[in-house]
Amino acid sequence: MILDNLAVHKSEKAAQCLKQRGAWFLFLPPFSPDLKPIEQAFAKIKAHLRKAEAQTFGALWRALGDICKLFEPQECWSFLKAAGYASV
């Protein structure tokens, strides 16, 4: 499991949970958004949310649902490749 430095990720409970499942974990260096593929997805989501100009909670959730449908598998794969997690 590759984790950022969010406090909850470094908690003893999180460590126990991962160890019980046989997972190992690696913490990313602080302030390294270039190593987090999710940051590219968040950037796309935020850009589309600004365009949606949702004014209510319901409109926000509908916009998020519509935005999530815009992600294609190949695009998500490219996020992983850009961060260096995929070699092919």
C-alpha cells in the first residue's frame, strides 16, 4: 500500500489493519503531489465542478456523479503511468 503522510494513515490502527491483511506499506515523501495519481483526478474534478457552478448540495452531488462518468479507464491508467507506477 502506498500512502501519503495524512495523520490517519500513520496511526497504529491503520498499521494493524494493513498488517492483518498481509499488506506492506510505503509512505511517500512529504509534499509530493507528482507521485500521487489521484491528484490528477482531483484536478479534473475541481475544474469541472467550477464549470458546473452547483448552488445546492443536491446539485453538487449530481455534478460529481456526472463528472465521475467522464473518467475513462485509459485516462486513469495514464495517471498511474505519469506518476511512475506503471511501466507499460
